Amino acid sequence: MRLFFLPPEQTGEAEPVLGEKDARHIHTVLRLGPGEIITVFDGTGLQYEARIISVGRRQVRIALLRQLAAAAESPLQIVLAQGYLKDKKMDQLIPPLTELGVTRLVPFMARRSVPNPDAKRSLARRQRWQRISQEAVKQCRRNRPLSVDGVVSFEEALALSRTCDLKFFFWESGNGNALSDSLAQSRPGSVCVMIGPEGGFEAEEQYAAARAGFLTVRMGPRILRAETAAVVACTLVQYVFGDIGQNVLDNR
């Protein structure tokens, strides 16, 4: 199944048009022609089977045949509140988060966050992360890309977690709980995962998170890089509460 992005505003048109990047891939790399069947997604959670009408180097016209049933989206909503990382580290974090089914990324400025970008630079990076996630969707066959928020403060990140059923503060210091300690609770519909920047969290931040309802969790005896910790934490949460280990809660 070949998957391409179609802007959602075009799904009601008789002959929607795929953009230049996908057109170039279809024309030059895949060498697809009129009449061949592809799959498109609109970034809102919907996928469609489509037939190619015409192929050019700059655009491909298609006809939508039918809407497809969603299959790759996790039933668990995972919100990752991530301490702001240096440029390439955040870029490299987006694809695996998308592949893991993470719903939303909330970058925040912790006390030990090193970069402090201005508003213009933050907007540019946010747009870049959305594009990276959109490309990752094509590979992992999700129905929608990772939603990326603008950069917020630590306190704002705590406030944004209020709607989540479970909240985990992953911290390498102190006596944290194991993630398995939360298995006695009912199956959550949403989970917030909070990971610190390269320098980690300070104790005052852990206290604030605990007051906001976060359970402090450890990830074993080894110190992980911030970007590694984010992927590990989201994998664990998806395994325990989501669709990677679908029988974990059922068989407890």
C-alpha cells in the first residue's frame, strides 16, 4: 500500500491534487501511471483509496474511491511533555514518536534546558517537526501525524496535563515507582509522559509535578539520554496501556 498526503480541504473535490513532493515520488521513483491505485491520508485521521487520473512532475490528480477503516491508530492518547532539547535531538525524536503512536508533543522549557529560542525560531522548528512527522506517517501507516504544540513553560506543561487520566514523571533521581505499580488502576484513555532536558529535572520540578498529580517513575539503574528516555518511556506506556502489548492489562 502506497501512502500519500492529501490536504483535508481537498477531500470534497472531484479531482484532488497531490503536492509536488509526492508527485515527484510517484512520477520519478515509483513510475506510477493513470489508473493505478494508491492510498492517501488527510492528517485528520482519515484514509482513502484513490485512483490516479493524471501524473505530472509537479502534481498528480486523483479520484477518491472510498474511505478506509482506521487500523494503525492507537486507542490510547499519549501526550509527551518533553524538556526542550538541542536542534538535531528534537528533529531525530519526531519519527520514532510518530511510529510509536504518540498523539501530541508538548515541548517545554525546564530549568536546565540549554537552548532558549526566540518566537520566530520556535515557530520555524515547530513547522519543521510537523513536516517530519507527516513524512514518518507514510512509513508507519498511521492515519494522522504527531500534533506538535508551541514551546511552553514547565508550569504550562503541567497545566496542559490536567485532562489526562494518568500522568508519569520520569526521573532518574530519588525513589520512583516502577511503571508496573500502576497496573492496578483501570485502563486509561489518555496518558501524559513528562521527560526532562539533557541536564535532567531539578528536585523542585519533581515536587511541582507531584502536586499536579504526576506519579514519579524510574526506568532502571542506568542513566539514559533525554531523547532515549522519551522513546523508552513512550514505548513502555504504549506496551502497558496501549496496543503494543494488548494483553498486558487483560491478563493481569
